[in-house]
Amino acid sequence: MSRIKTHVKKGDQVEVIAGNHKGKTGTVLLVNASKGQVTVEGVRPLQKAIRRSEKNPDGGINTIDGPVHISNVKKLG
């Protein structure tokens, strides 16, 4: 199995250079090289509905970080 080479890795500081979130910066939380996506902290917040469970007895809406295409980010420093 060959690995796909990317210009960023988990923990890097990046800036979004294209798209609706252009100019925002943050830390890479996750790199999915096979899909060409990176998840950057605080750049693309998404609202997700959560069902009731023992962990979340009230359910509700949770905010998560959404992915950005890897070509739209630039490594800083």
C-alpha cells in the first residue's frame, strides 16, 4: 500500500487561500489524503444534530469542524 504525499500534516499551522473561508488560519486536526481533505480547527464550523443517549441525555445540536480541500490550504512558517 503506497502512501499519498501531502504538503501538510496534523498539527501544522495553515491558512485557507481559496473558497468561502479564505483568509482564516488554524491548526490541522485531521488529514484525509485519499479524499484530499484536511480538517482545520475553527475554519469551517458545521452544526450536527445529536440524538439522545446516555452520553447526551438531552440530545441537541453539536458544532464540529468540517473538512476543506487540501489544495485550498497553505502551510504557514
